[in-house]
Amino acid sequence: MIEFRQRIYQIVEKSEGHSGLSYGYDIFMSVCICLSLLPLFFRQQYPVFYYFDLFTVIVFILTISPIG
């Protein structure tokens, strides 16, 4: 279990170019942040924005929640 936690920590930490998975995580989180900001550019609330918000909130909660 400790090795699993250490690996998750290595993935979530800022990528130093050593791990493709960590770099992919960084890109994925950047896209999620941009998606969560997208609805702020529109005056009207479209249904697709609800799903963007729901998806990004779930991702952020799963990312910061403690494991085990």
C-alpha cells in the first residue's frame, strides 16, 4: 500500500520530464482547469456547461482526496 501511495504522489507531483504518466496528468489537469473556466465566458448557461462543471469537480475531488 505504501508503494501505491508513493507512486500516486510521484504522478501528482509536477513533472520533471521523468515520467510520461506524470506529464500526461499535468496536461489533463490543465485541460480540466480550462474547461472549468469556459462557462465564465458566456452569459447564458448551456446544458453542456453543467457537464463540464460536474466532470471537473469530480476530477478535482478525486485528485485531492486522501487514499486509504
